[in-house]
Amino acid sequence: MTRFDHRRYRPSPAMAMPDRQWPNRIVEQAPRWASVDLRDGNQALLEPMDVAHKQRLWRLLVKLGFKEIEVGFPAASQPDYDFVRWLIAHDEIPEDVTIQVLVQAREALVERTFEALAGAPRAIVHVYNSTSPVQRERVFGRDRAGVIEIARDGARLLREAAARHPETRWTFEYSPESFTATEPDYALEVCEAVLAEWAPTVDRPCIINLPATVEVASPNVFADQVEYISTRLSRREAVVLSVHPHNDRGGGVAAAELALLAGADRVEGTLFGNGERTGNADLLTLAMNLYSQGIDPQLDLSDPAEIVAVCTECTGLPVHPRHPWFGELVYTAFSGSHQDAIRKCLARQRPDAPWDVAYLPIDPQDLGRDYRAVIRVNSQSGKGGVAFVLEQDYGLRLPRWLQVEFAQVVQRESERHGGALAAATLYALFREHYLREQGPTRLIGYQLDHPGQDRVEARIDAGEGEQRWCGEGEGTIAAFVDACARRFDRSLRVRDYQEHALDGGTEAEAVAYVQLEVDGVPVSGVATDRDTVTASLRAVLQALNRAALARAEAA
Ligand SMILES: CC(=O)SCCNC(=O)CCNC(=O)[C@H](O)C(C)(C)COP(=O)(O)OP(=O)(O)OC[C@H]1O[C@@H](n2cnc3c(N)ncnc32)[C@H](O)[C@@H]1OP(=O)(O)O
Ligand SMILES: CC(C)C(=O)C(=O)O
């Protein structure tokens, strides 16, 4: 037997659910969100938050729009107790927000919990005990009936303590901890025992929370378990059915989504999924998943920079650059075909039309992302990406043939350099290749014959004093090319010519791109100038100079 031996493990028991309904449903609205950042998230930190950090994260959660926030386990630690007291004493709880606290089903802890909550306008008290076979047998040393007894006692302790403090509006929550590893019929029995103790009504509902304390199976199995409970619970209309998925198999978000199909009304989780082991269900991802389907997530997530800053400061944990929706790189395409598709789609996306851009499930600007970050160029990139960056940052709209040609230059450079090339580097490369004067021949001035402008007389410095080059043709470019052809006795033909203004306004600099055929060989010329005609004539000269240089290098 080797150390890495799968035979040590057993599959989690399958559930027979021939009548399952959840696969036929779709989610149409946001669930009730409950943040457990300040409790489950906090208990998973190497260094739990002090009161100041809890205050900071609390304010963020309120600002984002959470209405139910588990603020701690006040019977377990003094900072948690102090934080609850601070919230109440400083009137920090908005009227539409309810704080929630966790406690074990143990009398002394329940007493201390209600002491911490004294004076709260409203509160959810969340009691739990573990129910799975391994916990029953190995941790509690109790049989099924014995563990039901713990749950019932816990429920009773809450009811009695609440009755002694009628000034607060109480909501009770019960979690059969380790639910996913508990026999479903038994989990139902435990929950029924708790409900019998609390006797919730439609007006005074309670919360039954089904935790995937450890995620032991795929999300569809969790959905079956949730539907099993949801469809069999008595007083279902008086119960808010909540789920609390963890992420041990990486399926925390999927489990929450399928649980909503299966009947859950509420989801407990954390920002960025921070929590025990591999974490909790990530509420940001869940909310953004809804948002991207056109469903109001009921949370305002429009300022990711603040969310990331507060979370990383309070938890000490970084946000992965590829974290769904919020990671630094998630709207950035490096690969050529993606960049090409994004550039084309963005160019065709009307502001008032539904979003329809390949590779971008939402408009990155919704989350404050600049389009500049959408495309970054490295050795995997193609012409589309390069063209996008030059247009976005420098206003250069390269013709297709020039995109193809310049992409090869960029490819060589990025292979040499390794990693991504900054926009400034791309522009420097472009200048070096196309805009730097590449030969002795320079345009000094020109004169056009009006009105047809089909005759041009150009004053040229070819390194041997000023010369006058004359040519004729249909339009200025053709006339100038004719002048050049006469001068050099070469066959010249304009394959393509394009120009555009670089900035708006009358003082705009123009850029001209010309693809010339010199003795049958295509060569590109690019030039900028305040005057469009000057730019175009200079572009032709650039092409000729570049052709001469290429011939000299080849010789
Ligand atoms: C899945 C979750 O995230 S659950 C939440 C986990 N969070 C925490 O535990 C918060 C931090 N906890 C603590 O600081 C401590 O555990 C305290 C203060 C709550 C309790 O402290 P202690 O009583 O000293 O210690 P400890 O937790 O080891 O006690 C476990 C005892 O409680 C019992 N117990 C554990 N959970 C529960 C429960 N939910 N309900 C009733 N009894 C429980 C255990 O069986 C054990 O009993 P035993 O002493 O008879 O063997
Ligand atoms: C207390 C419960 C809800 C919990 O945190 C868990 O089971 O993960």
C-alpha cells in the first residue's frame, strides 16, 4: 500500500430522490443573504480580528447592503463579546439590519450570549449541535435520541432566555451541524424536535440552517438533501430555510446555487469565501452570478476596490488575481483570439443594448474596471490585442495589414522580453518601427494644383540639397507616388491608404498609413503631422525609406 491510497476512503452515501424537482427550476430572485464573515470567517483566521477590525468589516457589510450579519460567538471570546456590546451601546445597528450570534446548546454559554445581547433592538440567536454519526459516536458519545436531546435542550434554553428579555425582538436559528454527513431522515427528526420547542408561526418564523459543515459530496447531492428537508418539514411556511455551504471540494458556490433551486430561502456565507479550511460559500460570487443573469443581487458591489481593501486588511488574506468577478486579472485577456473577439464585440456594443461581448460576461466598467486593463499583450497575443491597446491608449486605428505586420514585431519582442508588454512599450516599439525617420529622404514642403489636386510638386531633402519632385495622378497620393516612381525609376503602386485624426478638434494631429508596393513587394509607411496631406506624403516617403533599408539589409 502506498501513502497516497484512495482505498482508505468511502464514497458519501447516495440518496434516492426519484421525484427531485430542483433540476427543473431556475433562480429568479436574490435569496436572503446572511454574512458570517465576523464569525465563521473570523474563526478561520490565523489571527482573529480585534474589535477595531471587526468594526471596519461590519461597516463595509452594512454599506454593501447585508441585512443579517452574524457578528460573533460572544460566549466564546472577550473580543466577540466586546464587539457585540459596542454595536449595541453605540447604536451602530441600522433599523433594517439584524445582528446574529452563534452559541452551542449549553446553558452557561446561552446565558452569556443573552447577556451580551442585552439591549439589542432585535437579534438572531443561532444555536447548533452536531448530528452526524461520527460526531454522535466519537465526539458526543450519544445515540440518536441523545443528540436529539442536546438539540431540544438548546432550543428550550433559547426560548426560556428570550422570554426573560422581552424588550428584544428575537429570532431563533438552529443548525444541525455536519448536516451533509447526517442521515437525512434523522436530520429531519432533529429539526422537528427543535421546531416543536419553538413553535414558529408565519408572523414569528424561525430559521433552520442546513450546513455543509464539511462539503462531502457534489452539489447535486446537497441539493437533494435540501429538497428532502424542504419538502418534508412541518410548519414549512413558518420556517426560513437557510443553507451554509463550505467549500472543501471547491463546490461551495455551486452547492448554494443548487440549494436555492431545491427550496432554500437564505444563504449564509462570506466575502471572498473566507472561512474554515477551504472557506465558506462566497457571497460576492453568488451575488455577481445573479447580477450577470439580469437579477438584482440586492447588494451594492459597485466598489470592488473598497471591498478588496477592507477584506484584505481585516483578514490578512490576499484576493487571488483570478478570483471570480473581483480578481485583478479576471477581465484581462492575453490570448490573441480572445482579444480579437473582445475588440470586435466592444466596437459593436451599443450603450443602450443588452451586453453581448464574447469572453466578458459583464461589462467590467460596472465594477469600476477600465477597458485598458481588458487586453494585455504578451507572447500569446495576436494582432487584435495589439491594435486594441494602441487604439485605447494612443488613438491609433491601425489598418488590418499593419496590425498583422506589427503583431509579428510585438511577438518577437514579447518572446524576447517574457511577460506582458505595457502599453507604453508597445507604443515605443511602434514609433521605433514606423514613425522614426528611417532614411535620408525628407519632405520639406509641397504644392498642389487645384482644384483637382492631381498634380503635386514636392520639395524634398534627399541628403544632397533641396530637390523638386513632380508627379501626376488621380488625387494627391497617386500624384506623389508618380513623382517618387519617376525619381527612383521603380514600379510603385498604392495598395491601401488610410488616415485619421489623432485627437479631436481643428488642431488635430493626423496619422496616415500607406501600404505601397515597391517592385511588387509590399512595404508599410506611417507618418503623423498636423496637416493631413503632409502626413500622407511623409507616409509614402517612410515606406520608400523602409523599402530601401530592407533592400540594403538584404544585400
Ligand atoms: C462548525 C462551526 O464552525 S461551529 C462553531 C465553532 N466555533 C467555536 O467553537 C468558537 C470557539 N469556541 C470556543 O472558544 C470554545 O469551544 C467554547 C468557549 C465555546 C467552549 O469551550 P470549552 O467548553 O472549554 O471547550 P470545548 O469546545 O472543548 O468543549 C467541547 C464540549 O462541548 C460539547 N459541545 C461541542 N459543541 C457543542 C454544541 N454545539 N452543543 C452542545 N455541546 C457541544 C462537546 O461535546 C464537549 O463536551 P465534553 O466537554 O463533555 O466532552
Ligand atoms: C455552526 C454552523 C452553521 C457552522 O458554522 C457549520 O456547520 O459550518
